Amino acid sequence: LCSVCVVIMTIYNLYIFNKEGTCIYYREWKREKQSGLPKSEEYKLMFGMLISLRSFAERLSTKDGQQLVRSYKTSAYKMNYMESPTGLKMVVNTDPNAASVPDLVRGIYQVYVECITKNCLIDVSREIQSELFSSRVDQVVTGHSSYAYPTSLY
């Protein structure tokens, strides 16, 4: 066995849903396993899970008011979630040990606001086709510290 183990944290993929539940943007970076479903079915399942998680959190809450689900974690991945006041839903799936992902999601949202919201020519009810948006999202994600970042453990 080697004396140094390398742990690779990474960012797998991104889903963006509009307030109606339509997936308007999807991007993969280091996704290792495919679902085996058509993308349209995968998007429906992801959106349904978001709605179910919100309902679950609200029903089990010990406090009044809307309860927010920001993430959930399995042994294989962590789903990081953000919902804007306008109903835009963003999901970033990462390695379970990825750090500073809420900052990453906020960074992606900033790109969305700058490239999509402020552009009156883009219809947010349809799939985002903006090359500028895609390239800026790639810059934010690939520049993040958890994007395939090696850490040595002794």
C-alpha cells in the first residue's frame, strides 16, 4: 500500500428548474454513473424528489413557517439545493465531502441573474440555449475548489 492516499472531490452535475418544474438547464462535469432513464424522465424524478423533500421537511418540522431543504447526503453523493424567491430551483450534485458548495450554488445563481434574468430576449420557460451562460457556469464550476481537487491524506 502507498503511504499517501489521494481523495478526489468533485462536482458531478447541475439541474436548473423554472417555477413550473421544467428543467431549463442541465450540465454534467464528472458524472460517473448514468441513470439509464431518458433525460426527460430523470428531470421529472429530480423535480418530484425536490417537492417531496420540501413536503417531508414541512410535515416533520417542529416550527411554524416554510422549512428549507438545502441538501441531503448519501455515501456516494450530496445533493445541494437552492430555491430563489421567484421559484427557480438549482440542484448541484457533488462528492459527499465537497466543501463550500453553498457558495458555488450562489455563484451559479449570480451567473444566471447576469446572463439570463437581465436578458429580456431569453424566455425562462424554455431550455436555456445561451453559450455565454454555459461558458460562465463552466468557469464558476471548474474554478471551484471542489472541482476534482486532490487532497493528500497520511
